[in-house]
Amino acid sequence: MMNIKQEIGNRVPPGQTLTQGFPVLHYGSVPYYNDMSLWNFRLFGLVEEDITLSYQQFIALPRREFHNDIHCVTTWSKLDNVWEGVAVAEVMKRVKLKPEAKYVMLHAEHGWTTNLPLEDFLRETSFFALKHNGELLTPDHGYPVRMVVPHLYFWKSAKWLRGIEFMNNDKPGFWERNGYHMYGDPWDEQRYDFD
């Protein structure tokens, strides 16, 4: 029989330390929105037709609850998160991909980007977060929409998300161009790319 320490140990990747808080880390300034009628969300690139959703259209999408652990490349892990958000599958109902689409680039405010293989983006566990632990996301944590990809390091869970670009080839986003690993698996400690 596993004790609680062993069970938690099986949920925490190598080199990580548990936190009860929710550390705030980002590059650049935090965007604040005064007029949500100016906000939109785009699906573009290798799609049959580009789609743009307004804020009202996006928040009207069906939502559900998600439970996960998250792991930051800066070595903290936070267990038992409860989110409310929109499943990737729900958003994907609105767009038809071209067969050559194999990767996505997540586009966020201030030109911030991060890349993902399409199969990771489409995972059942990946979603667009609107709330964390019962509260709307704060601006520091990505309000109004944050991507959450819990099986990868948390920098892949882009804050302040504004669009998804579908691509045929992988290319680095902001942090990947600045020394972070192209994939970012916490269980393999894929923190940085030293090539």
C-alpha cells in the first residue's frame, strides 16, 4: 500500500518542489483590458477558413471543470488545481484543419508565442482556462483566457491567449528562441535546449 508521501512523489517530476501558492512569472508587462469588445480570438493558418471569435462568443462556449497538476520550468509544482474552461475539442468544432497541419503556435498578447505539436494541443487534458480554483483568472495569471497543457512545463500554457496558428512545420516560440526546450516534458526534465 502506498503512503501519501509516495503518492505525491509519483505526481512530482524530478527536480521539482511543491508549492501551495501560485507563483507569478512572465516576461514583459501584464495586459489589462478596459474594453472587451476589442478582444478577439483567432484560429488561422492551415485551416479551410480563418475563424475569429469575439469575447462574448468565446465565453459563451460550453465549459467544464478540469483537474490537474502543473509544473513550472523554474522548479515549482502545484498539485490538485481545479479549473473551469473550454475544451480544445469544443473550439475545434468551429474550424476545419488542412491535412498538412502538424503543429500549432499559440499567440498571446505583446507578440508572445509558444509552440506545440498538434497532438499535444488536441489532447483531452488540454483546454482554454477561464477560472482557477473557482475564481476568474487574474491578469497576472492570464485573464481572460489561458491555454493549459498540464503534461508539459507550464510555459507552454500561454497566458493572455489571442490565437492559434496551425502549421505544417515546428518552429520555436518566444521562450524556445531564448534557450528553452522545444517540447518541455517535465518528466524528462526538458527545461533548456543546450544545442
